[in-house]
Amino acid sequence: MGYKIKSRIWIESDNNVLLGEGRVHLLKAIQEEGSLSKAARSLNISYKKAWQLLDSVNKSAKKPVTINSIGGKGGGGAELTDYGKSLIKAFDEINKNCWAFLDKQLEKIERI
């Protein structure tokens, strides 16, 4: 019988979520797609939901995570700032380290 630990981490600032799995997926999609609307479509969420998530990240972050350009004939765009890219990298590392730690802790249950 194999055991698994289930866990999700997120980072908060004054009770507002700065980063979590969903927000990081959105930031990565913005980086890949070059716009919030395309990122929302690729993740199968509404533009409104994507906008709310991004707004929440920007309100909790020390600096803006995206640079937005206003729509026109070709439509607007969004790209991650260096700070936004650094946040993703840090979150991914924290997540990976957290899983490695939890896997090690699981040995305590398996040895009983």
C-alpha cells in the first residue's frame, strides 16, 4: 500500500493571497500567450476571473507583476515584469522543496 501526502501551498500578505497554484498558472499563461484574454482562454477561465486573480496578485505584490498595453486594432497585451518572473521562479522552488520535504516526512508513517 503506497501512501501520499496531499498539500497545497499559497503565500499570503495581509490575508490577501499573493501566490498560489492558480495564480502561478495564470502568470505562466500570460508569459506564454502575451495577453490576459488569451491566457484566460488557454486556462479555460473567464476574462473577469483572470483579471480578478491578476489584480489580487498585483495588490499583494511589492511591485507590478505585469506590464499591460492598451488594446487597439491588434488588441492589447500583457507581459511579465522581471519581478513577476522572479516570483514564479521562487514559488516553483518553494513548491518543489515543500514536496521533497513532505515525501521525506511520509517515511515516518510508512515505518510504523
